[in-house]
Amino acid sequence: MGMSKASYRIWNTIPYRHCDIYFIGGFGTVAWVDVKEYESLHPDKIAVDGGEQYLKELNAIFSKPLKDLLAQESEVDDAALISIDSKGTDIRVRQGAQFNVQRISFEEGHSVETLEEAKTALWKLINGGRLHNLQK
């Protein structure tokens, strides 16, 4: 059985081949991933370009407004953006000594690729006073 060039790669001096990919995301999130689909994917532009610097700037602007908005539902001591991609952001929420991570999805159909687009998307959610797309 021959191997296709797409499934066989050389890394350093050790050849390897993607046969099966099993995603483990924690807290019971597991799934098989199609190898061809995995090999054709590219990271989101905002995640690659911005990284920590974007998160630092976004937190300086949005940490307090997000905390205030989340505090409408329950007591919240702190809220901080910990990751961002084209579809949304993960927020670490502190309630006393307890921490949890919540996901806020941007508007469906509106991918975010730049820092300015992220700011616009977050202001839209906050000014709308809604985090109906919050995933705990």
C-alpha cells in the first residue's frame, strides 16, 4: 500500500505519517478528526498575528465591561480574555476563589481577523447588553 505525499512528511530527520487524529479538548470533549481535513486547515489569522499582545490590549479595554455585564447574572470578581479566534473568545471568570472559563461567540457569519474587528465585535456584544451566546 503506497503512501500519498500529503499524508507522509519529513520532520527534521524523522519521517512521520498522519494515520489517525484524535482530538482531546478536556472536560469530556473528544472527537476523531479527518486526516485530510486536518492537513488542509490553517490557524485563524487573529490567533497567529496577535497572540498575547492582542489579548493584553483587549483586556485593557474590555475586562471591566465584560465583568460588569457578567455580574448581571451572578457575582463576578474578575473577567479576563484568555484566548481569541475568528469565531469568539474564551474568558476566565473569577467568582471568589473559584475560576471557570466561558466562551463568547461573535455574531454568526462575522469572522474576526484583526484587532480592530475584534474590538468592534466585542463592543457590539457589550453595547447590546447581551451575552446570549455565552457558553459555559
